[in-house]
Amino acid sequence: MLDGARSASESAQGSPRPAFVPGLMTVADAITLARLAAVPLVVWLVLRHHLALTFWLFVAAGASDAVDGWLARRNGGGSTLGSVLDPVADKALLVTMFVTLAAISVLPDWLAILVVFRDALIVGGVLVLSVLGQSVTIRPLYISKLNTAMQIVLVAVALLLAGFGRHDALAAPWLLNVLIWAVAATTLASGTAYVWNAARMR
């Protein structure tokens, strides 16, 4: 109660806002939630082979991610809800894109399996360590950030080539193959790095 009174008093005096606002949905959170809610639509569009429209939706999702991140920083760091929703929405969209694009043979199925397995391995490892009573702190690694960036670029390029009929372009097969193997390599490297760090903490 005293803390609440103190917070109200500080807000009234124009003090900086806390980094996280518990229990409050902000505009940034609403944008993130809309991005998460768009995942079923993306699945339907890809399976219906509306890849040009999916490309623009994917671009809009990326723009919305930048916007809600900017809004969160502008408002003092965002909310507790946003800190959970944002990575979930991003990961759900990316994993869904790999699985559905593999289902219609735009991307290789082995790559989709590798991407899903890497994420399942990390989540499963966290759950196991939590059950064993060990505190788990996952810090984003450089290789993991690179892997995410490569995944985004690969999905965008695959949608662009398939959705706008650019498979006949001279550099298209070469570019797509390079990105596929880059994603595979960084996925393996990031998964191995997380497992190695977890083993060292043990």
C-alpha cells in the first residue's frame, strides 16, 4: 500500500515512469497482440498459395515489431505483458512461416524441422532445468540474433521470389540456396551454443 502511494506521488510530481508497468496493456502491447493474432491468417494465406499477399503481411509484421519496440522504449521500457508477448509473437510468426512454406515446398522440409527442433530443444531444456529446481537465465547470444536475422531475410526472400514469380531471375536460385544454408548453419550454431552454456551452468 505504501509503495502504491509512493508511486502515485512520484507520478504526480513528474518522476520517470517505471521500466515495466504490471497489469496494464499499452498501445505497444496491442500492436504485438495483433501481430500474434495474425499468425492463423498467415497459415491460411500460405496454404492457399497467396504468397504475394503473405509477403506484404510479413513486411507489415516486421514494421509493427519496430513500431511497438519504439513505443515501448518511448514509454520507459514497456510493460510486463509486452516483455512476454513480443518474443512469443515473433517466434510464433517465424516458426509458422518455416513450417507452412515447407508444407508447400517453397522451403526444404529438413530446414523447417531443424528450426522447430532448435526452438523445442531450448524450451524443453528450460523446462527440465526449472523442474530440477535450477534458476534459468537465457541471455540472447550474438549467434542467436544473427540466426533470427537470417531467418527473417530468408522468409522474406522466399515469399518475394515465390509470390511474385521471380524464380526465373538469374540470381534467384543461388541467393535462396545461400540463405538456406546460412540459416541452417546459424541454427545449428545457436542451438549448440545454448546447450553448451546450459551445460557449463550445471
